[in-house]
Amino acid sequence: MTERTLARVVTIDELLPIEGADRIELAIVGGWQVVVQKGLYVPNDTKAVYFEVDSLLNTELPVFNECANWSSKLLHIVEGKTHARVKTMKLRKQLSQGYMVPLESTGLKANVGDDVTQKLGVVKYEKAEEKDMNNSGGTGVKNGTTALGFPKFIPKTDQTRVQNITHMYNKAVEQGEEFEESFKLDGSSLTAFVRNGVSGVASRNVGFRVEDETRSFFATLSRYIGHVRTRGIRAAKWERVIKKDDNQFTQIVAEQGVIEAIRRDGRNLAIQGELIGPSIQKNFEGVDKNVFLCYDVFLIDEQRYMLPAERIKFCTDQGVKHVPVNFTGKLQAPDVASAITRADGPSGLHGKYREGFVYKSTTRDFSFKVISNAYLLKEE
């Protein structure tokens, strides 16, 4: 449940020919399949860097120069530099999920399994609307400030894709481990928390105030002097009160009484879930108004997530809305390929179809997501 690894060192498990293709072949890496240039790799030998879907690659780096020739729809400007987006697509009728280059072409010295996301300057692609929601609270911002980071005492949510943990998935099937299978919703991540009496709300990247905050006299004085120096005495303002934020995140938390639910429980904890609505992700889930649905509860003092049964009980007792759960029990798909096929199907709410499923062990802190390939090809 940590920040996503976008680039890592791998070896290819298998190379498969593509009918009618002389210059490309299909590489199998864990549960992923990627179309690659023929002749560059030897299975279980050549070290390569695999870039996951939604990676943005800086085309000014020599190893990514050729990516500048990709479709203009895949090119995005990040901090003034052109980046190429890796996405799911079909090439010669083969599903290709990711991008790959030989490790030696990057100039890095690394071992299989190493995360090289930061070393290669890879960043995650976000839709314009998603980026706005994650960084400012989206439309409806009326006042306040967003000069807060995501709370450091709470993990960010980003589930591992099942293709990255094929061995662990197979072991869970073999051992008959039971999981909660819930619908993955396409909205915006929201976190609400109370810690030592202090409450707050956050998007994926930014924290928001839910109450007015008063600065100390000396902090206000220091800020005022700084404004006098930079803006002049006429433009400088003496402001001790920082207004609370008013946006879609803080509004829904207040409307549904999420902070009050945490206070009733009495523990230091964070409720994490999905904010969906008519103006969020083009209303993929087909709802008529904004709604927040919990998918995790984090116990701050214990630094652990509640197990599914604990979470369901908490939400039931405190009246917190929960994401729809499809099934609880042993994994229904015998392997990763079958799990991906199972991810296709109808929405858990009122959408056209589902994004996929999220699986959480009923007995330990182990979870992953399975994204529908049909969703990736249609929506991405």
C-alpha cells in the first residue's frame, strides 16, 4: 500500500514469436506481456528495465530519445520537458502492457528487483482532472489554503498489480488463503483522519484544513515582515487566521460525518476511500451526486491497517459508507491470467463496466489489485 514502483530491473521469463512480425516479439515478465524489439534479450539472462503502464519517460534522456517519436497523444510536458506516456495498447493484435529497454542502455548498475524509478526520473501520469483533484481539491474551492502536505504518519494508498506478484498469488491459491474481493472504483483517493484530537483531510498529494487555524503572534509578525519586504507596506496584510479549506474533499467529509465517526470511535485513525461524483473522472461510476466510500481504515498508533472484518464492523458501527464487496473467500481464479479475465465485467455501482477488483487478505496485511484489460483499452 505504498507509492507505486514504475521502473524496475527484471529478466524476461519467456519470449514468444508474433505471427507476421519480423522485428518484434512478445516478452513475458511475471504476469505482464510486452512487445519488444527482437534480438535484444535472452530469457532468464539479459537484465532489462521494465516500465509499468502510466510511466512518463523524459525524452531528453538518451535512453528515451526514440520515445519522442511516439504518437502526439502520448507526449506530455512535465516541468518544461517532453515526456512520453507508457500505456496499454495492442500491437499486431498482441496486448502490450509496459515498455522495456536493456539495463545496459540506461548506464545504471543495478540488480534484478531493484527499483530504478527515481534514478531514471520516471514520474506517474495523471489525467488533467485527476491531477487537479489530487493537488488542489478540484472544482468548488472557495477559500482556505492547500499549503499542507500529505500527512507523514499515514501511508498513501496504491495497491500492487497482480502481474507483479505472480509467485505470491500462486502461493495464496495453493494454501487456500481467503480474501475480500471488492470493486475498484474510478474516482479520487481521499483520506480523513483524527490524531491526538487534530483532524484533517487529504487528497492523494495534498492536505486540507477542516477548521480555521490561528497563527501565533510571532509567526504572524514574521509573515507580515516578509510581505512588507516583498510586496511593500501597502500590500502587506496582517493575517492571524488561516481559513479552512472548502472543496469537494472537505465538503463530502463534512456532509457524511466522517470526522465525527472517527471521534466517536475514540482512537487515532485514518479512513481512506474513494470520492466519486458527477464531475469526477467523467462520472465513470454513474452516480447522481458526490459520495465517499471507505476501502481502508488505518490505525495510526499501531501503524497497521484493519483487516477486512475489523473494517466492515467499524464502518457498520459508525455509519461509514463502504465500497461494494463482491465476494469473500478463497481466490476464485486459479492463476494470474484467470484473475485478469475475472476482472472484466459489470460495474459494482452504476457505471458502464468495472475497473477491476481489489483483494485483501482476511488474516494478514497482504493486498493487490487486478485491473480489467477491457477497462485499460477503453478508458486509457
